[in-house]
Amino acid sequence: MKEKFLINGGKILSGDIEVEASKNAYLPILAGSILCDESVTFLNAPMFSDIENMCEILKLLNVKIVREGHLLTLDLHNVKNEKISHEYTNKLRASIFLLGSLLAKFKQAVISYPGGCNIGTRPIDIHINAFKSLGVKITERHGYIYCNAQNMKAGKVVFSSVSVGATESVMMSAVLLKGKTTLYNVAREPEIKELASFLNSMGAKISGAGTERIEIEGVKKLKGIEFKVCYDRIIAGTHLLLGALLGKDMRIVGAKREDNELLFNILQESACNFKEDDLGVTISACGRSEAYKFIETLPYPNFPTDLQPQLMAFETLSSGTSVIKENLFENRFNHVMELIKMGADIFVKDRLAIIKGVEKLYGADVFASDLRAGAGLVLAGLVAEGYSTVHNIEYIDRGYEKLEEKYSRLGADIRRLPE
Ligand code: EPZ
């Protein structure tokens, strides 16, 4: 059933909000769980639809799953190798992470080409080239990728360019591979460190995750464990920007400077006060910010592309002009038109968005086109004068849990209604 958010903007937000566990850590970790043949229990599995969709793929592979709230137990005693069709890969781009774990466990995999999505074509050439460099035989036909790893050998991989998913998938593929595999030109996102920490807790031997070189010493077997995944730094950043717009002692449990250094630099230059403690950050808005002149999205530790729409919503109200450059995805400005409907003054040229700050945004009917664009539109609606309706909120449910309930508890006037 299609739903929408109805928002009456302008409310001041106070109180505590807890950040959920990281979607982009959980997705590769769930794919990696099939490397062991015992049971794994996750203690804080959020109710994101992306996680439910990954669990559907695991069930296809004969993983028995029991979910009780945020407790998620996987019985991995009888995992089977199945062909993963487009009905799964179109729903979840992260399904491609299974390539690495299936090759590690079964030495072969057949998976449908993951669809693109609204932010770009999302090719997988970097994944394919990396696996080929380790001796995996790959043929692509009729929209499927047929992989045979019988002759896969431990060795050296230099990624043709930095890719989070390719780094994770190839790292997983080497966990049970005899010998030492070294990965260069890797992504360094915190989620990759979290995946390595999960696999090492099961008995893998991975070092260097989060640095420019990762080494994997193959082991014979992994054991079942209990695991708690780190906070979602993108959700934390979303709430921090909201707090800088509307907060009054709004406390974000799980927000950490080390996950979002550049965002904290921006907040330090903005009209807000915040203090950090060991559990999170308390933030209050205080007036209108000066526009942050220029920011560009780049791989970690630079500013994350997944916070670009939310930052843009924030900058629409700053005084002066800010420029945001989107380097990662070729089509990640779909929220611009929607923000303009609300009165924002934004001009897009290629990868650049030029945002001239306005005094106010006004409520409007706006349409989410992807997960983070949707989050940005919710922030804009919460700060706008009057009523906004955010449509296509199924995108938002992919990576935020009951967002309307959480923001209502802070004092926002936001309701989930059937379309
Ligand atoms: C991960 O996607 C995240 N998803 C994305 O978050 C995030 O935006 C992205 O990393 C960048 O940080 C998950 O972790 C599940 P990439 P991924 O491979 O792995 C190009 C969200 O909202 N590329 O690092 O797919 C690609 O087109 C999502 O939570 C190739 O050309 O990203 C992009 O331009 C959105 N060939 C760039 O590299 C490839 O084989 C970075 O992509 C792979 C990627």
C-alpha cells in the first residue's frame, strides 16, 4: 500500500532520538554471514526494508531466519547455492555483495545483473574485473552473471577505482581462500571496517580494513557468533542537520564526530550550538547560517554522497550562496526540482548545484525519488512554513525506521497516511 508523510512544518524539536544500526554495514554483513555454517544472532537489526529484502535472499539460500524485534537470528547450517534472479537484485542493489560470499563458500555463483536506480546506472565492472584478477571465470549473458571460482587463487587485487561494494564483496570472497590476498585502491568507509570486524569475530583473518590496503589470510572455517552493528552515520548526519535547523537541546544518541568529520566542520560554521558526550550529540539551532561556500562528495573520509540531499535541504535556507558538487553518482540531484517547488533557489549545471539561500521554504507536494532524496525532503518539509506532503515514502523506509514516529516524539507534526 502506497503511503505518504503529511508534515506541518516549523515545530521546534527537543528530546532524545536514537540512531539505528548502520544499513550499509548490515547489508554486506548479512551477505557475509553465509560464510559460516552455524548460527549468527544480530542484536540490533533495524526494521529497514532493505534489510528485509536481503533476508528474503538469504531465505532463498535456505537460511532459516527468526526475527523478534531488533533481534535477528540466522541458522546457517544448511545454506544452499541458488541462482539469484532479477526479482531480488532489482529490489536490492546490495544483492551483488552475495557474489563474494557465494564464491567463497561454493566456488560458483549465478546472479542477475543488479538494476540501476534513480541515482545512476550503478555498473559492476569494478567487481567483475577484481574477481577476474583472482582467476574467477565470469560470463555475462541474458542479464545474468555466471561465475566459476574453481581456479580462484589468493593474490593481489588493484581495484580500477574506489568502490565500497566491490571492496566488501572481494574481501568476503577471500576469507576462506587458501593463502594471502591483498587488496589495493580500496574503499575506506567505516562500514568496511565493521564488516571486517564481524568476519574476524567469526574467525576470519582480515587486517587493514579502513586503510588503503586490506590483507586477508584465508582460514578453513568460521564459527557462529552474536554481533551488534555500529550506528548508521548517515542517519546520524540526517538528524544532526535537522537539529541545526529546528533543534532545541535535541539529543542524537549514536552521533559521533569521527564518523562525520566534514559535517561537523560545516556545523561548526553554522548557526547552531552542539556539545558531544560519549553517547551522542546535543544540538540546538540558533538563527540563520552563513552559506557553506563549497562542498563536494567523495569517498570516505570525504563528505559522503549519502548526505548530499540532506545538506542541500539545509543550505537552501542559509544566507549567501553555496555550491555542492556530486562526484559519485551521475543522477543524484532528483531532489532539486522538489526543493524548488518549496521555494528554494537552486541552479544545477552538470555535477554542480548552486544554492542561493532564501529566507523561507513553503510547504508543497513533493516526491521522493530515492532513499536519501526522500530524507532531504522530509527535512525541508519539517522546516517549511505550512503543510507539505512527501510522496513515495517507501524509498525512505528502505533506510529509516518509523521516521515519522521518531520525529513526532521530538515534537514534529508529521504523520504517515495512505496515499
Ligand atoms: C555503497 O554503494 C552504498 N550502498 C551507497 O549508499 C553509497 O552511496 C555508495 O556506497 C558510495 O558511498 C551500500 O553500501 C549498500 P560504490 P556502492 O561501488 O557500493 C561506480 C544509500 O543511500 N561504480 O562505492 O554501489 C558507481 O556507479 C546507498 O545507502 C562503478 O563504476 O557504491 C559510483 O559512481 C546509495 N563500477 C561509484 O563507483 C562498479 O563496479 C561509487 O560506487 C561499482 C561502482
